[in-house]
Amino acid sequence: MNTFKCTQCDTVGLTDGFIEDAGEHSRGYARWIEGALERGVFGGAKRMGRPRWQIEAYRCPKCGHLELFASNQV
């Protein structure tokens, strides 16, 4: 159990988890990419050359609020 505190209700001890990316060619987890969304010619997001971080999610067991962090570059 961690000591993270919910920013909505102040409950201590959030449940850890992750946001799943189940899209085509996904790696199974969502990533955060810095900068505004730019779309390519086929409508997909332009990502080339931009660093990516894995999103870590923590859920409050009392109110259900999610706290998201992007601290591990992938």
C-alpha cells in the first residue's frame, strides 16, 4: 500500500493500476506525449521524434477519483 493522498477527498492509500491502450498496434499501456496534438495526412497523431512516458494511474478506494502520473519514459 502506498501513501499517495487523493486530491479530491484526502483519502490516503490509493490503489495502483494503469490505463490500457487496446488500439491497433498498441503496447498494452497508454503513453503521454508532450506538446499539442498534430495530425498527419491520414488523421493519426504525429509522434515521430517526440519522447513518450508511460501513464501510471492510481484510484481512490473511497471516491473513485483517478490520479495520473507520467514519470517513466518509454
